[in-house]
Amino acid sequence: LDDSMVLSSDGTYQYDGGDQLCGAEDDTVAKVGAWEFNAENAVMTFDPGMESEVSVNIITLDESTVVLSGQYVSELFGTFEIMGSYSSN
């Protein structure tokens, strides 16, 4: 619950797992990667073309906020529904 992610306008992101890692796949304090936006389908993809690629639906998008919803499949724990809200600083 202490994870954070910075989405940059150049299509990159910086992920910080926080002080409380949950275990399993949540074992990385810091990670960088790429993201891309498909406006026609209202989808955002993290790490496109990589083994770790994840696509999520865009629920809300405006000048200062994006709300994303999707699923994450864990090798150890199965499928989770995920939702994230990101605000501009």
C-alpha cells in the first residue's frame, strides 16, 4: 500500500515499491520502464513488448489525473483486480 509510480511525458516510468514489500513478485524497491497510451481503445500498456508487459483500461483521464483498472496475474497467488489513481504534481 506504499507503492508509488511516476509517469513521465516521454513514455517512461519510475516505480518505487516503498518500505513494505509484499513478497512474491513485489520484491523490487525501484524499477524503471516504458509505457504507451492507446487513445482509440482507452488502454495504457506498461513495458510493451517485454515479458512483464501489462495492459490496463483507462477509466478516467484529464489534465491532472489518470485512473487505471485491470488485472494482475501472480505466479504464486493467482489473479488480482487492480486499480490505480495517478495525479500530476
